[in-house]
Amino acid sequence: MTEKIEIGDGDVLLVVDVQNDFCPGGCLPVPRGDEVVPLINRLANRFPHVVLTQDWHPPRHHSFASSHPGKQPFETTTVAYGPQVLWPDHCVQATSGAEFHAELKIPHAELVLRKGFRREIDSYSAFYENDRKTPTGLAGYLRERGLTRVFLAGLAFDFCVRFSTEDAKREGFAVVVIEDACRGIDLDGSVAATRDALAGLGIACVDSGSIVGA
Ligand SMILES: [Zn+2]
């Protein structure tokens, strides 16, 4: 039998990038990405604290293939801070693609953290931008609020969820990934690589059924 995890006052659900562009029909769709919405709504109702992240790029962002002449989406290039996968234009500020999925209903979310708004730097993680040095402020926010354990759900498992999870651990938070509340892009085996990386860090990937309480 799977070990049960009880939700308590120090727990926060971090809902990563459940936005139109990452769902079927969007500019950078995660396969079956919209399937997580009803489950995340149900989970969020049971958490005392919820934070949403929102990928939020200016036009001509450096993570867009269209900003690099001759490059195609899903190629990797080298930018100032190292390798960067180039994506289709997505989650451009104030576009419908950047809005949360219409069925995502979490009115009690306490913070919407926008990331990726600096044109020169992408930000997969909710904690650090892709230069791995520029903090978003989320770690300080959670610490000041006395929140000590971060549960992650959302899109995409193998990019923004993965980086957010690893950084949460690095920042000293207890971390739990709710894997059935995530979907992956799976670029060149990135889903399996993510599972391996998280297991190597001792980070639990659990099923939502093992979460009890609240
Ligand atoms: Zn992005």
C-alpha cells in the first residue's frame, strides 16, 4: 500500500503554467495537458495555500525560435547563460494564450507568480530563471509565509515542473510532485530523464490518491 501524505498548514500547492498555450489548441501544446485541470481543481480545494505560476513573455522573447534567424522550434541553441531549447512563440503577455485555462477554478490562490518576463532570459523554474542566478522571489515569499513543503502539479512535467521541483529542494523546502496532476512534453526522452533526476535527488513523485486530509 502506498504511504499516505497528510496535508497540513505548512503545505502549499504550486500549480505550474496551466495556461491555454500549453493545452491542446495552444501554441506549445503539452499532449493531454488539459486533462490535469479537473484534478488540479479538486486538489487545490484541499490545500490551505495555493500559488499559481504563469509563463509571461514579452514579444520577441529569446526563448522563441522566431527570435533566432534560421532556427526552428525545438532546436537547442546557445545563449549567454548556456544551452536553451527554442520554442514556438507562446504565452506572450496579455494574449489569450497566456491566460489560464478557462476551467481552472482556484479563486483562493494567494499568489500568481509571473516568470519569463525578461526578454533575454527564459524561466522554466518558479524559483530561478534559466541563468540559474536570477531569483523570482518565490523562495523568500514562501519562507516569510512559513510554508515549508511544496506540492507540485501542472505543465510541463519535464520542463517547468521539473526545474521548479529541483529548485524547491535546493532552497531547502520539502518537495512532493503529484505526477498524475502533471503532463509532459517528452522531448528526446525528457520525461524519463526527469523521473530519473527526481529519483536521484530523493524527491517523491506520488499519485494524488495518496494525498489525504484537508
Ligand atoms: Zn515560456
